[in-house]
Amino acid sequence: MTSRRPRTRRAAVAALAGAVALLTACTPGSENTGAPPPAGREVQTDIAALGPVTLTVWDQEVRGGQNEQMERLNAAFQERYPNVTIKRDSRSFDDLATTLRLALSGNDAPDVVQANNGRADMGAFVAAGELVPLTPWAQAYGWDQRYPDSVRQYVSYTPDGKVFGEGEIYGLPQVGEVVGIYYNPAELQRLGIAVPTTWEEFEAALAAVKAGGATPLQLGNVEGWPALHVFGTVQDQLVPADQITDLAFGRKGASWTTPENTQAAQRVTDWAAAGYFNEGVNGLDDNQAWQAFSRGESVFFIGGSWYAPDLEATMGQNVRFMPPPPPAGKPVSATGGTGLPFSITSASDAPDAAAAYLDFITSPDAMKVLTETGNLPVVDTAAQTPPAGLSQDVFAAFAAVADNGQLLPYLDYATPTMGDTMGAALQDLLAGSQPPDAVLSTVEADYAAFVEKNG
Amino acid sequence: MADAPRTSHLGPSPWHALAYVVPALAVYAAFVLYPLGRAVHLSLFDWDGLTLATFVGLGNYAEVVTDAGLRAAFGHALVLILFFALLPTAIGLVLASLLTRARLRGLPFFRTVVFLPQVVAMVVVGVAWRQLYAPDGSVNDLLELVGLGAVTRAWLGDPTFALPAVGVIGTWVQTGLVTVLLMAGISRIPDQLYEAARLDGAGPVREFFAITLPSVRAELAVALTLTVIAALKTFDLIYITTGGGPGNRTSVPSYEVYNRAFRLGEVGSAAAVGVTLTALIFVVNLAVVRIGERR
């Protein structure tokens, strides 16, 4: 046996050397860097002339009204263009986000995908050349008139993916979103509190509810992101809008450690210390939180317009929605933006049909369908007649913020890791285990590292 | 392979033996060795999963050591060993001795009950315990019932108690496995040994340390190996119950691998964490097996 030892060792060394050679041979990602999509190609808007086309669409419109509008629009599109077959693949928001990265770099990528606006998703895909800029079709279909600048900035990147909010359009959103305040009118009346119309009144109302022995605010923050909306809502009132926009778009020149941001973080800490939130916010999940609010366990609930269908279904007439009331003399400001935009992949073999599809599902007719199915259309909102009830509040709030106020981007757009960093930091803030300045330093570190690397 | 061994007088050539091994080896290589090599490869790059990667050498491994968040994740995994491996082994030893020696009626029933958590899918376990630990869940109800209302809290959202709370779930799950393994070991111990001990005047405690414990050494090694691996590679439980929170206080290496690779787009770093975790599991288990074999 001893005589074979050296040979075994030599074989092992050879195998190791071979493995190392094999491993250094190909750099990960090299198979994805194909030729950029051809520029200046002729745009074809006559879809019937394209012959049989199959469009693979990945969306995340899985809930009731969302799924319904998608089914109706897909059916109508295929009826108009019988030569087009839509292969729809629908998965939840989280599932789509985790699988899209792999799918786009694969050989069999879908034609149309819903990619989240932020740098973690759309920004990364644009930088990798996985999405087609929509500029040629935007002129042909008039999308630059359809969408105002305030919406277009949410789907615009420079082609290298470095600047967010400017450059070419990479996706079209169907719905709008606004984070506001849901309240329980019956509880307010029982406690003898008027519906607040200014930020000062709102904070006074929180104190009054607490003094009346009820829970002012419901929050379920296991996931981390729900607190971003609460912090964002406070920040929108206390920090200048342009600073928030720079921070949220991950642009150079802003800072998280300003006195205004510190004041906003301090305010959230104060709310937590004063017992304005339910017990154990970090141990309750988002679904449990809105359900608790719907059972009347709190008077207010800060959350996005996407809760409206569920809350209306459980609370009926006994829930209202308003944009965050602004501090006296300031314009109404709220976090919000668009639902996930639809984009065309570079791998699509039928970009013209895909563009026609995007045009169809965001057309004025589509906005009507969205309204009928209980969704909040991103454009032409004022032209719609929403069903009576909570929808009317949501439509009015979105119009008030988008048209006459300041619609400020989601804070997790800022960097690929910001959702995680801020989610964890705000959990610490709410638990009181980190003071506001330490929390903001953590967030600033993430932002500064990205901005420096991004250039 | 120029110097292939010539047929020796000791029997057929080693190539014959190789022919028997090749099918299994091919499967093993394709599904274990190649992915492992690929992971090691990826761990040497800074890669977002989409664009061209940059070679960073051992930079990602340096990050595992220097990044406070990642260091903490490995620390949490080590804490979980206490809850997933050591506690269940201690409880399992006592339970197994009691169940086998006490000659209970309805023994199969108790054995089934103890083993049941092992059968339930971890996702189901996680969802169930999330309800138990909720601010208005059964754990808090129970505490209030016995007059401990002051210590009630949102267990999974508490900065201090979230990790132990997740650990207790692990203890609950793993105890069944350890108990059943040890029961098999104890039932093989000849009765004469206990008889002899009793004649020499040994009590139940002495019996346990003099006979039971040394006899189940092999089973203990197996139990520890399995539970330590389970502790170090915990993912599903964390994913379901806390998502690493609050404030990263329950993040573990496996969760970081998933988070970095699929959510943050830091594939190289994820691979480095995965490779480090694999190495750690290997080393810890080598130690356990060595201790188990020592006479």
C-alpha cells in the first residue's frame, strides 16, 4: 500500500490543478453579456401583420381584483389580435422577485415581466442589459403624453443603470400607490376626537386616543418593510421633499444624518416610547396587523392603498382613508408611486407584440377596467368614477398627492440592499434597542457605500 | 493518468473496481462535487448574478470574518447548537432512560408522541409556533394564567428573546429524534448488566452513569452529528418565524446565503458564506465523531 501513496498524492495534485484551471477559465456572468439590443430598429405597430406570436408574461397580479383585471385585459387583447397567444405566469410579489433574476439571465426568458422599480430589481436588470428601453414605442404610441413626468421618473434609468429617475423609460405601470392613514370613524367618534386635518392635529389625536385607553396605531413589523412606510410618512412631513427624493433614488449629495432626518427618527422613537403602537410590533406580521385594525383594535393604521380592498371587505362602511395631513402651511406629502411596471426583456423575440401588449394594458380603456375591478389606475385617476366607499377615499387621496402635493418615492428604492438595511434598523428603532442617530448612521453607511461605488 | 497501475498479482486491476464505482461516482460528482466546486468558484468573485463578475480572490471570505453582520450570523448558529443539539441530547437521555427502563404501559404511544415533531414539516412547525409566540398567542396566555403576566412579550420580536425563542422550537423538534435513537441504543443493553449493577448496590442514577451512558456512546455520536448539522444549517425555521429579525438578531448563515443570493444580488458573498458554513459543519462533525469513537 505504501508504494501507492505518492501516486495517489500526485493524482490528487493533478486533479486539484485541473479543478483550479477549470474554475478560473470562465468568469461568472460572461455568458450573459451578449450583444446589446440593436438600436434604431423599425418599430412595428401593426400587430396583425406579425403572424402567430406567443407572448410569455410574468406578473404578480395574484390577488382578487388584480387577477381579475389581468384576466379581462389579456382576454380582450387576444380577442383584438387573434394571432397573439398570451402565456401568463403569475406568482406572488416575493416569489417573482426571487426568481426574476435567474429567469432573465436564462436562455428561455419571458417576453414581458413585472419588475419592481428600485435599484435592486429594475436598476440591476437595466445595468445588465436585460430590459429593452421603451423610447421608440413611447413615441409611436404616445406614452410620453399618457404618463406625466412624476410617474415617468419611477420607471426611468440611464442605460447604464446608474442614474435612477432620468434617462430612458424601461417599464409601464398600471396602477398607482399612495401610503396614507386608514382610520376607524366609529372609534374616533366614541373617543370624541375630530378627524385630523393637519399633522399637529394628527399627533394630538394619537395622544388623545392613548389617553382614552385605546391603541392609536397598529403595526406588524416582522417583515421589516412595514415600518419603512411609517417612517416614510413621518419623514415626508418633516424633511424637505427634494432631500427625500435624492435619498430614495440613491443620488449623490444627500445625507441621512441631517437634523431633519434625526428629528423624524426621534419622532418614531417617541411614538413607540409613548405606547402609540400596539404591543410587540416586531413580533406581529403585516397581515396580523391589518386584521387587528379591521377588528377595531386600533384607531389608525398607516399603510398603502393596496390594503383598501381587504379592509373594505372586512370593515365595510367603518373605515376611511386619507393622505397624511400636512403640517400647517405645507403641501400634502406622501410616500407612493406606481405599482410594479411591466417591462420588455432583451431576450424577447417579439418586442413589437410585447409593446402593443404594454400599450393595451395601460390604455384609457384599461384604466376603466382597473377601476371597475377595485384597483387604483396610475393615470386618468380623476376621470374615473370609483365605486362608492373606501375606493373613493383612495382615489381622492392619490389625486390630491399626485396632482397638488408631493408624491415621494419609496425609501428602499435607494440601493440594492436598502430594504434589508432599513428594515432591520427600524426594527431596532421601534424596539428601542438603538437610538435614532445610531439607526440613521447604519442607513447612511448603506447609502454612502452605494453612492460611492455607483459614482 | 499516464501512470495507470499495472495489473498486480493481488487480483484484478483496480480499474475493475473503478468500473463498479463509476455510476455512483458520476451521480455524486454531477450533483455534489461539481456544484460544490462551482460554489467555491463563485465565492472568489464579486457578482450580482447578472453582469460580468469581478475577481476578488479571497475578499468574500475576508468579509465573512470582518463583516459584523455575518460574524453575528455564525454566532447565532453556534447558539442554536445549544438548543438544537445539546439540550435535546440531555433531555433525550433522560426521556429514553425513563421510557425504556420504567416499563410503562402504552410505551409505543409515548414514543410516537415524542417523535411526532420530527414528522411534521418544518414550515408547518414554524407557522404553528409563530401563532404560539404571537403577542396574543398561547405562550403569553399560559404565562398570564400562572401569574407571570409581567414577562409576556412578543417573543419573536424581542431583541433579547427572539433567538432563544427560535431555539426552543428546535429543542422541541430535535428531542424526539434523539430520544428514539437513544431508546434503540438502550434497549440493546443486556439486562444482566443492570442486574449486576443492582446487586452491587447501584441506584438508578449510578446505573445511568455507569451503564447506560457508556453503552450508548455510538448513538450519542449519531444523534449529535445529526442535530448539530440541523442547528448549523437551519433555514426554514428562521425564514418562517422571524426572517432574521428583529434587527438581524436571528440571522443565520443559511438565511444569509439565501438572502444574499436571491434578494440582495450578492452571489459571490452568498457562495463564500455557503462554503464557510460547509467547512464549519464538516469540522464540527469531525470533532463529534472523533469524540464518539474515543474509548
